Amino acid sequence: MNWTLFSIGAEGWGDELLWGFALTMALAVAAYVVGTVIGLFAALALLSKSRILRSVSAAYGTVFRSVPELLILFLTYYGAALMIRSLFAPIGLDLRVSLDAFTAGVVALALVHGAYTAEVFRGAIISVPTGLREAARSLGMTPFVTFHRITFPVALRYAFPGLSNLWMVMIKNTPLVSAIGLADLIGQANTAGQNTKHYFAFFTAALIAYLLVSAISLWGQIRLERNLTRHLPRQGSWSP
């Protein structure tokens, strides 16, 4: 193998691949964080007493879990500007907004991730022993304080395995954004292959990078899960 292909500078593509890798990680982290927040609120809506909130959240989850991620990505990238203009046109505002590939990727992947995260959080919140909430109410805690100090911390521990799996899924979904022109790791590897005809070498390098990220993520998840679930109350252990 010609290792000069991966050198830094004008003779190689090492700097482009590193930049693409950094962009891929930034995309994954941003979409994961935004999607997790969306998923938490969607889960709370699913568990609320409002039929409207439950219906809206259920519809959101059904749609974004059923439609292919690539289609959602295309609709976000090409249709967001048209949708925004259509919303503000009735009040006389002609807003011309366009999303760059990175922003569109974050939005699309976050919406999909949020739909799956909502179910993870919903199941985790339901799994919190009712005795904990009853004890909090007996101490005079408000529903908000009970959720903030009791329910959510325990639910987060229950949700951690599912959230960890979704992080791995997020890493695997990031290459989709190269389809709309983002110069991520896959996009840079493809560009390098087109210019040098060494497709196998560059895509193998991308493969190794993804495997390393997955291995490090898995190692960190195992250690965190051990610490988080060490003192986790079992279902029913706090019931009267």
C-alpha cells in the first residue's frame, strides 16, 4: 500500500480524512444530544394526561420510526426552506432560508433519534418503582421536584443501555449525510478515491476509524453502565 496517500499536506489526503472524521464526530454528537432532548419531551408527552399531547407524540414517533432516514434527510435538506416560506407567506413575510448540509443532517438525524429515544425514556420512567414517587409525595415534594430529584435520575439509569445502543446506531447513520454533500469521513474518502482511484484503501481507512470509535464507545458504555446500575433499585423493591 502506498502510505503517502495518507500523509498530511499536498501529497496526501490525511488532513482531509482527519477533517472529515472530526466533522463526522461533531455531527454524531450534535444530533445525539438534540435528539435525546427531543426524545425526553416526547416521552413526557406520551405519559401526560393530555390526550392531544399523547396523540401528537405518538404520531411523531410512528412517522419517524417508519420512514427511511435517507428520505427524512432529503426532505429536510431540500424541503425545509420551502416549508418555512410557506408558513410565513400568509402574513406577508418572504423568508428565504436555506439549510447547509451539516445543519440539515443534525436536524434529520436528531428527529429520527428522538423518535426512538422517546420509547427508551418512556419505558425507563414506567420502570421507576412507584414507591419512590409515593415517598417523595409523602415528604411534600411537588410533581416537578419529584421528577427532577427522584424519577428522572433513576429513569436515566434504566434508560442508559438503550441510549448506549442508540449512540452506536447514530454513529452508523452519519454516513447518510454524505448523500447531500457533507464532506464527512465517507465523503472525503469517496473524494480521495475519485482523485486517486484507490477506493479500497480510503474506504478501508474509514472502516478502521468507525471500528475504533465503536470499540471505544462500547468500552466506555460498559464502564459507565456498571457504575450507574450498581445501586439501581429493582422493580418493586420500594413498593409498600
